[in-house]
Amino acid sequence: MDIRKEYLEFFRSKGHEVISSMPLVPDDPTLMFTNAGMVQFKDIFTGAIPTPQNPRATSCQLCVRAGGKHNDLENVGYTARHHTLFEMLGNFSFGDYFKKDAIAYAWEFVTVNLAFPTDKLWVTVHNDDDEAFEIWSKHIDPSRIMRFGDKDNFWSMGDTGACGPCSEIFYDQGEEHFNSSEDYMGGDGDRFLEIWNLVFMQYERTADGKLNPLPKPSIDTGMGLERVIAIKEGVFNNFDSSNFKPIIEKIEELANKKATSENIGSYRVIADHLRATSFMLSQGILFGNEGRPYVLRRILRRAVRHGYLIGFRKPFMAQLLDTLIKIMGGHYTELVENKNFIKEQLTLEEDRFFKTIDLGMSLFNEELANTKEIFSGEIAFKLYDTYGFPLDLTEDMLRDRNLKVDLAKFDELMNAQKAMAKAAWKGSGDASNDGDFKQLIEKYGINEFVGYENITYKSKIVALLDEHFKEVKTLEKGTTGWVMLDKTPFYATSGGQMGDIGALEDNKHVAIIEETSKFHGLNLSKVKVENSTLTQGESVDAVVVNRYEIAKHHSATHLLQSALKMVLGESVSQAGSLNDANRLRFDFTYPKAMTTEQIEEVEDLVNSMIARGISGNIEELPIDEAKNKGAIAMFGEKYGDVVRVVSFSDVSVEFCGGTHVRNTADIGSFYIVKESGVSAGVRRIEAVCGASAIKYTKDIISKMNEIQAEVKNSDVISGIKKLKEQIKDLKKEVEVAQSQTSTPINEELIGDTKVVVAVVENGDLKKIVDDMKNANEKLAILLLQAKDDKVLIVAGSKNTNIKAGDWIKNIAPIVGGGGGGRPDFAQAGGKDVTKVEEAKIAALNYAKENL
């Protein structure tokens, strides 16, 4: 039985519109991830946007609870029900049906479609919700309805706003299986399992705590798919169901080790985290060190650590993806479409962690042996900072031993590092800041974009807003605000394309359009009034001034993606883009830097496509037809049933809402100006075309002329070669001079280790250290050099107990400096040359104490 499909079809038959799962990254600055089915309907419930034509909706929403305020990560593997990623089935009424129908629908689906025995079902309602109690009494014996207080049966979005009582359906898994002291209805045991929550949104809570009835009460429900599948299959742990069992069996096969009661938690963590990481990657979230990318990294590294516990010593997660696709790929096609990319990214990130996990585990176990109650915050920070162990991973490793980390010390070190780096993550949210557009939309509706066909248009000013998005009747000369046109030719920033700029003109005045953005579906342009007042209701000529150059760069981006696939392979996928009037930036998945030959080949291919003069074609197609046509979709984007497809013959076919040239010949010429790395497995190309390409070539010619003048040779290559030879000869002269005047280096033997601590007047300290390490089996060496009011310190260690990095850290502060490095090599700088001899003595004493 496909419960997901059964649920959606059931509510479709009840007049609900089936809505696709929204992206895991929500358009909500208060949330890190989409964590509930109602998130995509939040603005409807709050009244920020109007009720849709069909006030009934149903969905199966992918949710992540692994970061921010909603975090189940630490519980995964220890409980039967917690997951980082899960599916929430829901049905919603926006001021349409209420308690009676919501309860009837839920009861019908549970008892008829799912065929759950009525003697296994219990219901809870709020203490004061007599209405819900009476309605439920018509479906289930009143003795099986329980009343609870606000803690269990009252829901709210926050301290203020929409709220209301809720009603939950529980399934009794059997006294014979669960008989602890908490396994009673209302207890904390697992016998009575909540499967469905019906929220009756009927009040608005004010700041003083008063509950005012809403004019249009609404319904928000949620049923956990993983729980229901487990019940239907007669298992008492979600991980024993068909949703997870095939993945666990594949892990057993790869590890060549069966799961046991002692290690089953590790298998479950890996199965769960495979789902979360795969879906996050499929929607364009990449591994990183801040925000959502860091949460993704934490989840993957937690899975790798559990893989390490059961014997894995090299990347393995990608080998599980095909099994996951067999389970979920039929409904979530993004897993299939991005399979190669997901495998590549998983393997790259795993490989990075496996390279340090041995060293990290050694450090962890060494400190663990010395820990009685509290694990060192300094070591926890070092595990994080040096070996890539997220704090919650260290806490997870300590959990089985009932130990805690010294969080105060960890936080102190973390805050110090953040202060030094001035690092902070900013969540992405709606560009509206705190502006409330509810009244605008209710009064005027959504304005129309007519810019695909027009770059000038006679438009009417529907509304004017000040800089704080408050509606005003006029904008005075010299002020800045926002304008809403009834029909606007200005494209709003989206899909990687920068918004249009331009002007509003009539016989009286000129106002400059500085940018165009989207706000809750509204297309608004930021306007600076130049010479006279703008007034609501007047008609103006709206003129776009940057369209052609942006369109050239956007179309060139499409050609670039096709060329990259031709040269690097079909596994190349877009990972982000930016197109403005001056340049394009294109991020794509590829595991290593492109060669010069590959870059030249891609550039030549794009220019050949331009030279062919390929006509562009734009059409709107049903999404399945567009996919069958081979159209490429962008990561993380949500598409409707009908999509806009931009194609240049069979060279490039993509889903795209942006603006483009009519013919590739309009692009002019194309130059790649830079290829670089963004993160592991993601590369970036920056390029120019059109007018920017002309400027680029003129700049190169100008620089070439300057070089010719500097090298005094029209053949600049010959001139540069001659200069390089001169430099080479001068370097040799300097090396000879330095070697002749270098200070003799004294050595002494401590035990069986040669120790060198010296102040060297001239010479390359790093080269001296490397040469002496090559010439000795056991060596500890630290050299100091004072030059130009600065002190340079270089240390090396070979087959000794001394770690060069620690040695440097102890000595550098004496000369007013700092630094560090690896156990075998480190260097530092200082600024107090008067303390060089003191530092030398301290360095020798350190060596004697630590050897």
C-alpha cells in the first residue's frame, strides 16, 4: 500500500488541491529549514497574502529538524521515532471547513483507508474544547477521548498571532509489547503512539494574552508518514520498516557485518542521515562551515563517525544512494535527476573527514582516558577546529559514557575565534525586512510583469511606499522609496538574474529606478525622485535601461552550461549563478580545477554557438513535457505544473523565468576571465560578453602596450624571458652572499636527539630547517632571525616528542608575536627584536624539558 499516494488521493477526492512539497530552504527568515507541512501556507494563515481560489490543500512535505530551534539530530539512533528528515502528510483549510469535517476526514482515512482497528485508537482534545469532544463522540466511544491542557493540546505560532486547541489521534501498540510505568495513555512511553495532530486555528492571541476569535477559523493537520508505515507493517520502530530496512541491509552488506543489539544504533544513524544529506544536496545545499551548509556537514560527519565504529575506513555513503532511490525516487524525482552529483559530493566530503578521523579519535580517546566527570572544553574545541569534529559529534561520543563537555570553555574559545575572524552567519529571508504587504495585496492584487515583450511601457502607479515599506500618497523630490506599477516592464531579481534598473518619465519629471525586487509575489522597484513629486495614480513611461546587456549574459550562461557538459561530462550540474549587465558568474559541480586546455575548449565552444546565430525560442509547457524535452532544471527551485522553457535549438534547453537574447549572435563575444574553487566539488567560472567583452579586450590591449613599454621590447615574451634570466642571476648572487655571511649554527645532543636552537643573521630559515631534517634521523630545530625590526621564527621536528607547532606557540609571544603549524614544521613572526636572545634561551629550555 502506497500510503503517501493513498493520502493525497483521498483528500483530492474531498476537493483539496494537491500541493508539491516546498523546498527544504524556506522563504522565511525565522526558520533554518522547512520543519512542518504548514510552513508554505504560513502567509495564508496569517493573512499576509489572500486566500487562494481553492481554500483546501493537501501535501506530503519533506521536513528537516536538524538545526536552529527545531533540532532532533542528537536523538537519532537512540529512539524509535526521531529523524533528521521526515515526511509530513497534511490537509489544510483556509477559512473553509472546520472541526466537524476535519475530524470526519481524519477518522475516515484512519479507519477505512488505513483500516486501523477502532479498539486500537484513542483521541485527545483540549480541556476546554467541548465542541471537539462532542464531534469526536459521534465517531469513537467517549471513554476513549481524553482531555489535556495547553501543554499537550494547544498550538500557536508564537507568543502572539494565530493559535487554537488541537486534537490528536493515538494508536495503541499493545500492552503485550510495552508495559513500563510510562506506557499509559498520556504517559511518556511508546505504547500509545501519536499519529495525527489536528490543529483548530480559531483564535488570535494579542500581546496581553487575550484570545480573540478569528473571522475565518482554519485547519492545519499533520500525520507522520514514517510512523504510519511502521504501524501498517506491524513493527515497533520506524527503522524496522520498509522505509529504512533496505538501507540498513545494504550497510550490512558493505560493512560485511550484521547489525547487533550493541551496534544497531550506528546502522540507524547512517540510514537516517543518508536520507537527510541526499535530499539537502539534491536541493542545492552544499557542504560548508556556516549556516545550513554546516548543518549538512554535521549530519554527514555524524554518519561517517558511526560508519567508522562499524569498520568503514573509506567513503561508503554514495554506495547507499541507489537503495534510497529505489525507496523514494519514484515520488521525489530530484534524487534520480541529481544522483551523480549527490554521489560525488558525498564521496568528496566523506574523504575529507576520513583523512582526519583517525587523528581526531586518537586525541579523543587519549583525553577520555584522563576524564572523570567533565571532558575538556579545550580538547573538544581542538577536535572541532583542527580535526573537523562538530561539537554535537563529540557530545554524541560521550553520551554512552554519561559524560559532558566543558561547554563554558568550548564557547569561550569559539567566541574568541569568531571575534578574530569577525564571522557571523546571516539567514536568508524575504527581502521585505519587516514590511507588511497584506494590505497592498488585498487592495491592489499582484501586479503584472510585461517585460518579456517590452522594455518601455505606459504604466500606472498603483502604490507608492517609503523606504520602510509604508504606503504613502506621494514621494517628494529628492526622496527614495518604492513604486508598484500596475503593469511593469522591470524584471525583479530572481533565478540568478539581477533586477532591472531604468527610469519613470513623463512631461513633468524623471525618477530613477535603482533596483527591482520581489516581495511576497509583488514586483516593486526602488525609485529615487529626481526633480518633482511622484503621485499615486498617475501614468508614467517605464523605461528599462540595462536589459540588453543582462540578457546577453543570461543567455551566455545557458550556452556555458551546455559547453561545460560537452567538455567535462553530463554529471556537471548548476550550483548557482549571477547575471548582471557587466558579467556572469556560474557555479557548477566538478571535483577538480579545470585545465587551461579545458577552459579554452569551453570558451571556444560558446563562441562557436554565438557565431552560428542560433535563434532563441521561449515557450510554456507542462512540466512533464518540458522534462521529456530534456529541459534542465535549477537546483533548489520549485516549479509549478506549467513551466517556462528557454531553448537555443538543441544546444541548450532549460527551465528559466529570466530574459534572453532573440539570437545567440546578439551576445557578441564571450571570454572566461577566471576559473576558481568555491567549495569541495564546486567550481566557479566568471565571464564577460557583449559590451563588457569589448571593454575586456581593450583593457588587455592597453596592458599589453604598457608591458611592451616596460620591457622595452615589442616582443613581450622575449622581453619577459630576458627579465626572468636577470632575476635568476641576481638570486644566485644573493644566495652566495648570504651563505658567505650566515652565522655558524651550534648543535647539541639531548639523549639521542640532535637539538639546534640558534639566531641566524642571514639565509633562508625554512631551507636550513629542511636541509637539516633531511640530514638527521632525530632532530629538533628552532631558528630565529631579526631583520628590519621584525623577528622570524621557524621550527622543525623529526622523530621526536616535540611538536613544532606547540614549540612555536610557546616561544613566539616572547618576541611579541604568534604563529603555529604542523607537528613537524611551524613558523611564526614577532616584532620585538630586543627579546631574540631571551627567546633563544627559552626555546632551548623547552627542548630540554620536553625531550
